[in-house]
Amino acid sequence: MINNSLRILFFGSDKFSLYSLQKLYNLHQGNRNLIESLQIVSRPPKWGGKKRSILRTPKILEDISSFSTLPPAVLCDNRNELLNKLLPLIEKQQFNMLICVSFGLLIPQQLIEKVPHTLNLHPSLLPRYMGSSPIQKALLNNDKYTGITIQSLHPTKFDKGEIIAQSEELEISELLQENNHVNEIPIYSSRLTDSLGQRGSDLLGDVLENHSYLKPSNQFQLRKYQASLAPRIQTTDKLVQWRQENATQIHRRLMTLGPLYTFIKCGYNEKTGDEIIKRVIIHSFSVIANQPTQQPVMEPGSFQFTGANNEQMKVFCHKGTAINVISIQMGGSKIAAPSQFFTTWQKQFPHRNKNSPQAPCQFLFHSE
């Protein structure tokens, strides 16, 4: 009888990969004949944020105490570290499988060639949405379905391996609903990440227990999903497109990417005479239901304060739709309600804002 006991080097970092690691750990604890050993490889914590004041730790390292019986995680943040730290480790520990789940770095060909088996778990129905942001891409495109793919690791490219297993089409609305208790921002992405993380870990467990990686099938190549890319989310993806998106589309972007931003003219530099342009971050808002009105449609990006204390801020979007801002932030100031935002704006730039609060003002469509 062939000994298929696995010695796994697991590459992961975020919450999505944590579900797969937990599944592997449970299998390792319950059946050493299936998974003899398990070693975590993670990205190291990094300083980020304003003035590099925030230490951002990968989710796997935050929860490392849950895997106390495993050896300490190996931290690698570039190709050289992967090769220098892991080539000797593979030789010494005789690992025979690499599993990569949302690690964020291409696994070097030299490592792949050192083991007989490799797996990668990807949250889309490949070849649809190859790349680092398939969950966000499916949400932004308002797709009805998504899924999970398990493939081998390609030696030189992301998401070009041989497909080993693939889930059925999963309805996104149902996946979001099953985790409606999750309110971590951005909410839609967090809920879909949790649901697909759970589904993906189960599929990974099935592949290992049924030894499907030993006999990959070509049946998945017959499924004609159109090849497309899901590149890394950029800061510019969070810029509100007032003229191009209606209120519902902008809300979907907020729930998928988190706080959005726009720009506003706030006066002039007294020394140079140059116009002062400030970034404005919109943290939360609701969509105002469309209602018949006799008033002319306002220019997208126009906003006005309403209510006795300016507690409401209405912003007009594409095709006459509108949002009601709940929390907003002027660059360099604290997150505030619309009334406080208006007060801050008036104090900083009184000569620009002599009109009444109800008079419409305008967000810019870019930073020019």
C-alpha cells in the first residue's frame, strides 16, 4: 500500500486562508496518517497607515495561538526569503506538498519543483477572475454567482495551474445572507470572504481525504467560464464616480471596498492665491429612495445640508439618484456627522462658504 501521508507547507496570511488552515489543522490532529506534519508560512507584520504608526499583523499570526501544537510560523516577505528559508526546510523536513491560500506572493519555481504535489485555493470559478481581488470583483460587478477552485501551482504565473476541483455555482445573495451577523467593514467583502472561506476549506478537505490531487481530471476544462482578471484593488478604485454611478452602485462600492473618497474646493491660499482642494472621506451613507419631484435634477456631486441643525447631508448621484450621508471626514479632521462636518468646513474656510447651508455645493470629480 502506497503511503500517502502528507507533510504540508502551508502558505497563507488573511482571514480567507485561516479557514483552510483550521481545516488542515483539524485533519492533522485527527488523522496523522493523512497529514503527518503541518508548517505555516506567513507574511510578517508591517508598519503602515499615516506616518507608519499602525502595525498590521496578518490574521493567521493574530490567531496563531489556536495552532499551538505546530512549530513557529516561518515569515517570508519576498522571493529571496522564500528561497533562503524554505529550500533548506523542505530538504530537512521532507515536505511533499505545498498549499497556498491567499498568500500574496508567487511561490518560486524552485520550491514547486522540490515537492510532488501543490495546491492553490482560489475564490472564483477559474479562469474567471484570475488575480488577487476576485471577491471584490464579483461584488462590484453585481454577479449572481461565484465559487471555489482548487488548482495546482503554476511555476511562473498566478492562477494558471491545472484545475483539480471546482465547486458548483454558489449564489452570492445566499452567501451574504448566511453571514449577515458579520459587520466587519467592508461588510459585503467580509461576509463573502467568510462564506467562501468555509466552502473552500471543505472542498480542500475533500480533495485531501479523497486523494483527488493524485488523479486530476480534465472535466473542469469543459466548463466555459470566460477568462478575466481581478487585479489588486487600488486607492483610485475608492474614488466616487458621481457622474457615472447611481446611488445604489456607489453604495455597493462602499460595502465592498470600505470608505470612499471625493474632493472639494475649500478656499484659496492667502499667500499664493492657489485654490485649496481637500480630500473628503465618506464613511457611511444610506440610499435615498427615488421619489417623483418637481424640482430640477441636480448636477451629480452636488450636495446640500438639511434639517434644523444641518444634521442631514444629501448628495446627488448619476441619473437623479441621491444618498444621505451618515458619517464623513474632511482630510486631517475627525470622522463626524454632517452637522459637525459643516461646522468644520465653515470654520476652516469661512470666505468660501457664505451661502446658506441649504444652498447646493459641489464635490469635484477628481483632484484637479
